[in-house]
Amino acid sequence: MASVTGPSPGKILLEVVTPDHLLLSKEVDYVSAPGSEGDFGVLPGHCHFLTTLRIGELQFRVGEKIEYMSVLWGFVEVTPTKVTVLAEVAEKAEDIDVDRAEAAVRRAEEQLERGGLPSEVEEARVSLEKARLRKKIADRHRQQGRQRVS
Ligand code: ATP
């Protein structure tokens, strides 16, 4: 459990915040985030920096366990002891509704096949990217669950 003085030695406090709530606050060993310029990894003691996020996968490791979240745009601030992700939208893998993501993939693919105004095509392209990401993260989470029980 994180304290007001910071995380335990050798750990990073990872906080993921969306406009309506604090989605995650957890001590972790490693974070990988989808920066606009590419994915980057953070270990404890990392130098300060601030960057923007693209649509992508946030991964964090606690011991041997790797967990996944989808993040859609926003900012990330890194300090030697803390990573703060301010995402426009984010979901934990276990909260993703796979049927909804699959339906969104189908809708976006149909829209792209139909074509349309440049703005409609761009919107469908972004929807497809988001929905495929959600599906990938949810599928991986389900696979992890199956590996744990087998
Ligand atoms: P859809 O087309 O299925 O409505 P969307 O891409 O338009 O999805 P967003 O605008 O990105 O949805 O997100 C709106 C809200 O819905 C956010 O709170 C987001 O976390 C949630 N959300 C979207 N898709 C899913 C999903 N597959 N599972 C769980 N939550 C989702």
C-alpha cells in the first residue's frame, strides 16, 4: 500500500486517472506506456519527464505478473518514484466488454468499406484502432486467466 511519503523502496507508484475517476493506484515494479513518439519503459529511479500518449497499451509488472490496460490519448508524467497517467479514456483489461469491442470492430470495418466523407473515414479508422486494441487486451487477459487455471 502506498503511503503519503511515496512508494516502498524500489517500487513505482502508478496512478491512472481519467476525467471522471482514479482508475488505478498501485505500487509496481515496471511500467510501459504508449507515448506519442513510441512505447517507453519506466523503472524506479527514472528521470523526470512529461509526454503525450497515443491510443495504445499500458503494461505494468508487479513481481512476475504483468497487467494490461487500454489508454486512449492523454499525458503521462514520470518522476523517479511515480508514473501518473492522465488518460482521456482508459480501461483495465478485466473491465473490457469483448462483445462490445467486437461489434465496434465490425461497425468500423463496414464504415471503412462503405467509404464516405474524409471525416467519417477518419472517425472509422480511429474507432477501429480503439476497438482492436480493446479486443487484443481483453483476449490476452482471458488467456492469462486460462493459463492460471491450467
Ligand atoms: P463503442 O463504439 O463501443 O461505443 P467507443 O469507442 O465509441 O465504443 P469511447 O468513446 O472510446 O467508446 O468510450 C466511451 C466510454 O465507453 C468510455 O468510458 C470507455 O471506457 C467505455 N468503453 C468503450 N468501449 C468499451 C468496451 N469494449 N468495454 C468497456 N468499456 C468500453
